[in-house]
Amino acid sequence: MDDTYEEFVASRAQSLLRYGYVLSGNPHDAADLVQDALLKLRGAWPRVINKRDPEGYVRTTMARQHISLWRRTRRETLTDLVPEGSYTDPAPSDDVLWRALETLPRRQRAVLVLRYYEVLSDEEIAAQLGISRGTVRSQASRALEKLRRTWSPAVMEGSIR
């Protein structure tokens, strides 16, 4: 393969543009991918031409650039609307329960909150608190026993809320 860089670009540019379009789904992004990859190829031309696969180099570069761009922007959500305001969680429906939880020792309270509010398994709670699974279970049992003695659900109009 005795092509020069310019001959390679002239002969393969349209094919690379189609490949970029397949990757990105957008002709403008495809053109950017091709342009950036060809710029990188220009700097690496002597090394790439020795391996006799400049198109593979460019296609790999384009794919990696596309993935990198996707990773950077996937968390972004573009919108024309401005949020109306901040969000706050509504107040708990039973303040008596939250006050009863405050009376528990810290570890028991943490176990109950992680188990019932965050819906974590015993293994996840143990890992998060740095205790054994058996300790999670015993702390939950003691905490629930204490709550059963000191708290009963609020009753509104004959039904439990």
C-alpha cells in the first residue's frame, strides 16, 4: 500500500462519512467524527501505513470518539422547559412514628430506616454499616419490639393510614 495520506482521504472519505453516520445517527456528528479521526490519522500516518491498515485505524478512532462523547453526555437531558421550582419530600404522615424512631439507639434506627425506608437487604445493610448479617437481624428485632411497645399506627376515620 503506497497511498499517501491525501490519496487515502480522497478515496475513503465518503465511506468513512457513512460509517460515522451509522455510529451517530446524525450527519453533523458523523462529519465531526470523520474530521477528528482524520486529524489523528495525519499525526500517526507513518506508523499506521507501516501496519497497512489506515482505514481500520480511522474506524476504531471514530468508534472510540463516539463512545467517549456518549459517555460524557448520556447524563444530560436537554429540555426547553425550565423547572418550576425545587422539590421537597412531603412531611411524614405519622409524626408519632418518626418521634418513636428518634428514641431508638442509633444502630437500631439505622437498621430500620435502611430496611424499611431504603428497602435494602440484610446483606446490604450489614455492608453499609460494617456489621454482620446476624447483628442486622438482632438489631432489627430489638428495635421492632421496642416500637411495638411504644407506638401504634395513627387511626383516621376507622382506617389505619
